[in-house]
Amino acid sequence: MPAILTFTISAFVTFITIIDPVGLAPVVVGLTSHMSNEQRKTIITRSIVISAGIIAFFAVVGRFILDRLGISLYAFNIAGGVLLFLVAIDMLFGRPSGARETKEEEDEAMTREDISVFPLAIPMIAGPGTIATTILYVGRAMFHPLELLAVSLSILCALFLAWLAMRGSSWLMQKVGRTGIMVVSRILGILLAALAIQFMLDGLHSFALETGFLH
């Protein structure tokens, strides 16, 4: 399999898993149950646009921020892998992920009228896991235009699927139900756990090469 195709599949699966479009459906249903259909559509679209802006910002300046802070990419690989693994564990056990939003943030969101920024855009869609994944993949694709294009398309596809899932959240809940969504989330959790371990292994390998443990 060509390297660019392998990289593209890896990026696509990772962003789909970390954003978890299907898992957003019950959140949207719960937070917008008192709203009209038009209000719901506006909030969903706004949350996607805001999320795209946040992700684009970190895609462009994320590596610069790491460099200014003196954080190496292999260290961020390991830290990002750990963060993604924690999200995966929460997905596997069906727990609200503290890496995405805390219980206090969830309770506060229930009292807000405009939920497009919080909690939908931040931290549900463009949370720490998504930001870490963006910086990791952009760092990997640096100086490779086709790989950067693959990362960009993967992010756009994941956001589009998130928009579709949220727009059809009521229909999705009726057809699939909470049990179906839990099954999908657990399958995605297994994939995310494996990808998180791979990020950590890549970081450790880069560290070993840079420090001379491997020749």
C-alpha cells in the first residue's frame, strides 16, 4: 500500500474517532430539546464553523508554539498519545471524558442558551484531543504537501460527518438508539487506543534515535 494512502487512512480514522460524530448525537438531543428546529440548525452550523477555525489556528501555529516553549515533537507525540489513550479508555467504558469536558462544564452547559461555542465547539469537537491530534499530524506531514492535503481533507470530512450527525441527531437516536451509539463508541474507542499507543511508540522511537539509544 502506498505510504500516502496509509497516512491518509490513518489521519482519517484518527480524526473521525477523536471527534466521534455519532457520539455527538445524544449530546445535541439533550442540549437542544427545548429549541426550535431553526435554532438547532443555526447552533450546529455555528459550532462546526468555530471548531474549524480553532483547528485551523492550531494547525498553523501549533508547531510554532511548541518550538517557542521548547517542546520537542517526540515529547508532544508521547503526551498526545497519553491524552488520546485516556479519551479511548473513557469511550470503552462509557464514561464522560474528563479530557473533553468536566462534570462542572457539562452542568454549566445545561444552563446556557447558546451552546455552539461551549460545550459543542469547545471541548466536544475541538477539544484537547482534537488539538493534540492536529498538531501531531501536521508535524508529521510538515514539508510534504500531499500529506498536508490529506490531513486537511481528513479534518474537513470529520467535521462534515459531525455536522451531519448533529443535524440528524433526533433521527439517529430513533433509528440507532443509545445502545447502538454505545456500541459504535466502544469500537471507535478500541481503534483510538491502538492509535494512541502508536503515537507514544513513535515518540519513544524518535527520542531513542535523537539521544543515541538507537543507531
